[in-house]
Amino acid sequence: MDLGLKGKVALVAAASKGLGKAVAWELAHEGCRVAICARGEAELRATANQIAGATSAEVLPVPCDVTQPAEIEHLVRAVVGRWRRVDVLVNNAGGPPTGPFEGFDDAAWQAALELNLLSAMRLCRAVLPGMRERGWGRIVNITSVMVKQPGPGFALSTAARAGLVGLAKTLAADYAPYGITVNNVCPGYTLTDRVRQLAQVRAEREGKTEAEILAGFEAQIPAGRLGQPEELAALVAFLASERAAYITGTTIQVDGGYTKGLL
Ligand code: NAD
């Protein structure tokens, strides 16, 4: 299937590793010019070189902490300065801490909202005027299955991401007349450093090994295994494509059947 992505300019946030990296790789493979960001410059540059080497795509690494408004402005300026536009925006960031609700003070809540809601809002605000002028755009937010099936200890993640899903639904309606779609994808347990780190925290708390915790995750997944980052990236690339022009305002999980609800 030709996704019609050749020559498009994509900006993938938080993409030095994990899901963001897999998405950047997939979009580069589909012929996009891809800008990626993360806080650590060395790993970001190494990832950019790796993707460019494997796909022959142009990859622009721009160091950026997505919780810092000035750095977001600099990021978008750098991409527009290089390629004149952003056609595809993939919002992503690290995950907030997990743990008992009573352990989170105002600072923890503010930090989670900056990381998983306001960063995406600011990136949308920066790229939407250009997309509207050109009459074409794709925004995909990487959220979590926690917005469909909240779990214990995930208060920060669930609340911030539910806010982002609400924002996306509103933007989908506001910008559909301009050929712009806005969708959310929800990773279930997917094998990245984030999941290994969650498993480590749980293992320490419960006096178990990391392998036991990961096996416990797998036992909750009808597919019987954790997901691979590429499996989420394939959906993001489709939603970013010309083919997905009539799909907007959706929230789709990639979770091996983990989510139990009907919708
Ligand atoms: P990861 O830890 O493997 O990678 C996170 C990426 O984000 C890295 O490139 C890191 O450098 C970057 N990053 C972190 N904070 C940043 C910041 N402030 N500014 C810029 N870049 C930043 O995580 P992942 O598994 O790829 O997860 C991506 C997102 O998906 C996270 O929000 C995570 O909570 C969510 N998620 C992941 C899973 C999973 O199973 N992997 C499940 C549900 C939700």
C-alpha cells in the first residue's frame, strides 16, 4: 500500500529511543523527512544517524526538552527553517512516575501535566497554523492504554493523558475542515526502556525479580506477549498517511487485547 508519505515533513517528539524512535524510523522508511527531538544530544544524534543510515531519509536531530516552552519554539523554528513546514506531528514524551496517589504533591502533578499534556498542546499550537494554511496535516498523540483502562498507581499518567485525548477530540473537530486529522494511539505493554523501568520499580516494591514482573504483565495480555515498538509505529504511520484522511478524533489501542472495554 502506498501511504502517500513521500516527501512529507514529520516531527516526532521524544524519539531518541523506544516508541518515538520506532515511529521516526517507520516514517523515514515511508519516505518522510524526519525531525526528532529528545533532551540528551549524544543519544539523539546517534539515533538520527542510525535511522538515516538504514533508510536513506533526511533526519534532523534537534535537542529539546518538551516540558520547556522556549525549547519547543526553538524546535519548531529549526524544522521549519530547514524544510519550510511540518506536515506530520507525532506528540510523545517520557512517562510520569507511578505510585500511590497520596505520594504525589502539587509539583509532581504540575510536572506530569507539563510532560504529557502541555508539551503536546504547545507543539500543536506551533504547527497548526501552517497546516491550516496548506490545507493538510496529521497529528498523532502517543498516549497509553491507561486512558481506556486506568490501572492502580497510574493517576498522573491517566489524568494527564485523558486531558490530551480531550484536547485531540476538540482539535479533530476544529481542524477537520482544513484537511487536518488528529488521533491518539494507546500503547499497551510494549518492550522499551520505560516498561523495563516500570518492572524494576514494581520488582523492588514487591520483592520480586524484574523477569517475574514482566511475566505478570504478559499474563494479562491475551496475545501472551509484550508488544514491539514497531507494531505501534505501523499504526502511527498509517494514521499519518494520505490513506487515513477520513480517520480523525479516534483513540486506538495497540495492546495485544489487553484493554477489556468494548470501545
Ligand atoms: P522510553 O523511556 O523508552 O523513551 C522515552 C523517550 O522520550 C526517550 O527518547 C527520551 O529521551 C524521551 N524523553 C523523555 N522525556 C523527555 C522530555 N522531557 N523531552 C524530550 N524528550 C523526552 O519510553 P517509551 O516506552 O518509548 O514510551 C513513550 C511514551 O509512551 C511514554 O509517555 C510512556 O509512558 C508511554 N507508554 C509506554 C508504554 C510502553 O509499554 N512502552 C505503555 C503505555 C504508555
